[in-house]
Amino acid sequence: MQYAVAVDFLKQADPILGQVIEQVGPCQLVHESDQEHDLLASLARSILYQQLSGKAAAAIHRRFLLLYPNQPFPSATDLLNTPDEDLRTAGVSRPKIRYLKDLAEKILAGLPTLAELETLDDEAIIQTLTQVKGIGRWTVQMMLIFRLHRPDVLPVDDLGVRSGIRKLYGLPELPDRKTVERLGQRWQPYRSIASWYVWRSLELTPQSAS
């Protein structure tokens, strides 16, 4: 999508976010997109990255892929046929092994492909993919933003979004879901782009008073 239109809209709709936009510069959301072109690969990566630092998750993801040296990514059948202990050796926790294998089973049972998901609206995609064990609403929202490039997703439970909103709007504590939704109304229909700028706001150093 063209981010310039969204950025201009957000500057007008929310002057506080507009200041962040001026500091951060052009939206680079498209350059952060998940490079996985397959639903199994994309969701498996999301599962492996859950509740871990980026560095630790990347190491486990790399060791996981090394279990399948002759292909970029295992098929659902390959994953189901991989002994649990091999996955444990790669650093995958037992709960995540269950999640990965449930994902593989649902892929074989006819879970929609990425191309098929692209024809559905955001909520339908969330309802479809959260049937997989270990895939919650937040995980699907990250896919909607970074992989499917949906422009109007607001991850109300995301800690970064909540922390950024608290910082930007001077709130005494982390906002709850309703507060995030209320503040986010002014960003519609570009809440994904607004969320990206809120995340980036946490990396900004406070500007010295003039």
C-alpha cells in the first residue's frame, strides 16, 4: 500500500502521533515484512518466536531449519514425522512441539493457504487461524500487519503498543484494551501504520526542551 496517504491522514488526525511521525520519518513497515511465503512456514516461525527474545528465538529457528537440510522449510508431513526429541534437541519446548504438530495437522486437513486467506476480511482470518493450538489473536494480528499488509489492525493487547501509548499520551499506567481501542479510533482506517509509529516511538530519545 501507499504509506504517504496514511501518514498524511494520521498527522491530521492525531497531532501527538504526528510529532512521532516527524521524528521517525517515512514508514518502513513494508521492509520489516515476514519473508515466509507459505502459511506453515510463517505460523511456525511465529510459534517459535513466542515469549522469547529475538536473539534466542532466531537461534532456535535456525537450528529447527537445520533439521531439514535439503529444503528451505519442512512440509506438514515432514514436521509430523519428525521425532519430538529431535525438535527438543533444536531447542523447541514441548508445548511448542505440540503447537507445531497441531499446525501441521490442520494444514493437512485443509487450513486455507496464504493466498486463500488474502480473500478474507481481518476478523475471518483471526477466527480461522486461532483454531490452531498456540496461535492467539495477537499472533494473527502480527501476520495481518507484517505479512498480509492489512492497513487497519490495532493489536490492543500488544505490550509495545500499550507502552508507547502510555508514553505518548502521558498516562499514569499502561492503558487497558478499551483505552487503546478508544485512542485508536482516531487512527482508522490506518491503525496498522499508527501502531508501527507507536512501536518506533519507544526507540526515540526524549527531545531536549528548547
